[in-house]
Amino acid sequence: MSGLPNIPHPSNEPVLSYAPGSPERAALKASLSAVGAQQIDVPAVVAGREVRTGDTHDIVSPHCHQRVLARVHQADAATITSATKAAIEAQRDWGHWRFEDRAAVFLKAADLLATVHRQLLNAATMLGQSKTAFQAEIDSACELIDFLRFNVHFAERIYREQPESSAGMWNRMDHRPLEGFVYAITPFNFTAIGGNLPTAPALMGNAVIWKPSATATLSNWHFFRLLQEAGLPPGVINFLPGDSIEISNTLLADRHLAGIHFTGSTPVFQSLWRTVGENLPKYAGYPRIVGETGGKDFIVAHASADAEALAVAMVRGAYEYQGQKCSAASRAYVPDTLWPEVRDRAIAMVGDIRMGDVADFRNFMGAVIDRRAFERIRGYLDRARNDAGVRILAGGGADDSVGWFVEPTLLEVDDPAYRTMCEEIFGPVMTVHVYPAGRWSETLALVDRTGPYALTGAVFAQDRAAVAEADRALRYAAGNYYVNDKPTGAVVGQQPFGGGRASGTNDKAGSVLNLLRWVSPRAIKETFAPPKDYRYPFMGEA
Ligand code: NAD
């Protein structure tokens, strides 16, 4: 075709309600029954070929850990090595596809996800990662659809970014994909991030090796199949479940490593970066390193804050998805003048929260992701029970007999440097420090300097001068900053997401800033009438 096609303008995918009687509720319930009744076999896929090594890892439901949902074949050494060759081979063709052809694959994937496969992905996310219907809908449906559609729109902006040309010449920018393959390493907690990290570089013409998180492989596998159905050619994204250290050791030592697209914990990201540094002389270029990592996200309230809004933000921000959002509120600073009302409201709401099997839609919370997470969180609760200056105001219990359940827990601490105020717990634990209302400025400084992270944070105040002071004092304390709102729930295209300091490279997933990391521009100058004489006019005799 000849023409300059207009890319469809994206808008955010509407969040369905799943209210009783709605068609989406009936469809989701049917998918839950179907996905829960099966035990599927998940292979690695390299160059479009399914590889079953026979060395399998079970995927279970966190809220019912005896139920095996899938058996995942772990990639072996030969499969890992073949994935790098497959990616490089595939990119030779894919990297030259027209943008509209690449874009069409991902736009079709978005449509398949919005329609025929929506409830399959939601059910797999609910059962495999223990999300409620609403938490799955905003993740595996809406956010992932938004990533796919908005990225196409942002990519178009990059391609339209072209230089000026003087008379007699034409200057152009060729926004090339990187030379080599991109390694996408994805976390358990968002199916949308699982889908975005491999597809964003692929959209820009790169070939990718995707290592899904062991505990999210069920939903991630269904999304990979959806991409194949949408027309993604073999080898452009290679699906490689397996031992993360073995896979990383091979891929990070490869001369053709062109980039890492990571989301997960800070220590893992730092170890990847360190290895890349050590391997630098081996590489053909300088690998792009993009990582969004941990957080210790705050809510700080001024004495003028609305106590009711604050308490709701604390409860939703801290306990939705069992506190396993990188953006989850986990430390709060509340003035003594407001605390009695906020505390009583928060305790009442926590007492009202139902936790259990996510297929029972009355539950607000499911289980934490696996035994390791359960033990880690329980360790914090055990210490809190015995440490001086710590009061457990709500929750504090944990029970792993059926699933890995941890109660929504509210702690109050005297010491603002107590470990649960500083360390990422990644569970349903909110710690509050009550400060004298007159010490607002000092408290802002405390919020800013507590812990190494800077991912999300929220200020609650009705006094405009207090809002302005916080805005300035906390400018570098969060990459996503909220005023009178909870610090979770970023929407693609509206609040581009990412943090600074130890929380990552802040390349803002689902934005033009992220996509720019996956291109290596070539500037082209074409001269229409090249000079025919080497001498310049000033050299003539007077
Ligand atoms: P994780 O670091 O344990 O795992 C992330 C990925 O890295 C997984 O695929 C895992 O298999 C892999 N991995 C683990 N060890 C590795 C190693 N040594 N080498 C290479 N890969 C390795 O994180 P998680 O538990 O899946 O996710 C939770 C973490 O992710 C939290 O710290 C959370 O804050 C963070 N997170 C951040 C964002 C963000 O946007 N900033 C979003 C989601 C999650």
C-alpha cells in the first residue's frame, strides 16, 4: 500500500463493573470454572517452536495452594542458547517491517484482549496470581489493552520526530531498532507489565527474549498465545520460562545483548546492572538498561486533611491486591490532631474486609503470591509483635493452611525509622507514625529522607500552602505523586508510571519516554546538488 496511514487515536479501555446480573460477570465466572478445572502444559517457545524439556515447575493458586493450574517446562541450556539465535534471526526481517504492519499486530492483540480473550486473561490472573475480579480487570484487561494501544500512538510520535532541512538537501531520522536482542524480565504482580515489557521493544522493531515470572506464567502464557493469534511472527518474542539465574547468566554474557527491560525488586535489578558492567567489553554496543523496581510508598497528611478521605486512601492504597503493588501505600504520617478519627475509621474498615478465594466475589483480598512471600511478611509481623514501641492496631495474623493468607495489618510505631517504615515488605502491612501537628515541615523532610526508594507518594491537605510546601519538599521523593488521592492505580496515558532513586530508571512505562529507549536513531543527510569544487568562495583573489 502507498499512503501515510493515520494511527487510531487511543482512549482508555473502560473498566467493566462485574456487578451482579452483568454479562461480564457471567462470562468471567464461566472462565474461572474452565481455567480452574484444567491443568495445562506450558512449554518454552523459541522461533515459534514449542519446547518441552520435561523438567516442569507447578503453578498453583496462591489462595488454594494444593490446586495445580499448570505445569511449566523450564528452559534448559540448549533452549536458552537457541533463543538468542532465534531472536537475532527474526529481527533481520522484523526490524524492516513497515511500522503500520508491526502496529497492526499489537492493535489486533489489544482488540482480541478487549473482546474474545478478556475473561480468559482475567480468570488466569485471578486464579494464578490471586487477584479479585476488579484487580484483574484493571490489570490483565484494561492496563494491558491500554499499553498496547497507547504504545502504538507514542511510537507514531517518535517516527514523526524529524529534523529541519536547509535548501538543497533533505535531512531524515531513521529511528532504528537496537542492534541485537532485548531481554525482558517480568514480575509476578501485574499481567499488564508481563505483557508490556516484551511488546514495547518489539513494537519498535526489536526482537525479544521474555522470561516471565515463575508465579505469573499462567496468565503470561495465555497472553503470549494471544500475540501469536494476532500475527506476531515466530522469533520476534521468544517465551522462556525457567531458572532466572541460569537464563540471565547466558543472556547477559551474549555479545548481542542490546537491552534489558526489567520490572521487579531492587536487589535483582542491581545485580543485573552489575553483571552488565562486568561484561561490558564483551558487548557489541552499550546495552540499554531500563528497570522499574521496589518502593516504600508514603501517605503524608497535613492537619487540614479530610480524615475520611485519608482513611479510605490508606485502606485501599495499602491492602488492595494484598499490598503487592509496587505503588502500595505502606508508610503513613498522620498528625496527632487527626489521628484518633483516622485510626478509628481505618480500623473499622479493616475489620470489615473479607479475605479468601477470589472466585467468591464478596472478597476484597486474596492470598499473597507464594510461600516465600508469606514467610517474609510473617517474619515482619512476628517481630512487630515483640518489638517495643510498636502497636498492632488491626490484623497481624497469617494462616497458610489452605492458601497463603496474611491479614490486613495496621501498625503504629513511635520510631519513624522502625524497619516497617523503611523496608519494602510487599504485603498487606501499613505502618503509621503519628507526628505533632506543628511539625509539618520537619515531617516532610523525614518522609523525603526515609529509605532509599522514590516510587509513589501522596499528600493529603486542604490548606493550599501546605500542598505547595509538600510539592516542593517531596519533589524527588516520588516519581508518581498524588494530591488528595491514594498512591496506587496509575492509568496508562494519564499518569505515566515509574520512580527514581533506588526505585528504578524512571523511564515511565507506557509512554514515549520508554519507547525512546528501544530505538537507536540514524541521522541521514541527502544533498541534492553536491559541490563540484573543493575551494570555498573566500579563497578567491581580491
Ligand atoms: P523479583 O525481583 O523477585 O522478580 C522479578 C523478575 O526477576 C522475575 O521474573 C524473576 O524470576 C526474575 N529474577 C529473580 N531473580 C533473578 C536473578 N537473580 N537474575 C535475573 N532475574 C531474576 O520481583 P517480584 O517478586 O516478581 O515483583 C515484586 C517486586 O517488583 C517488588 O519489589 C515491586 O516493588 C517491584 N515492582 C516494581 C514495579 C515498578 O513499576 N516500579 C512494578 C511492579 C513490581
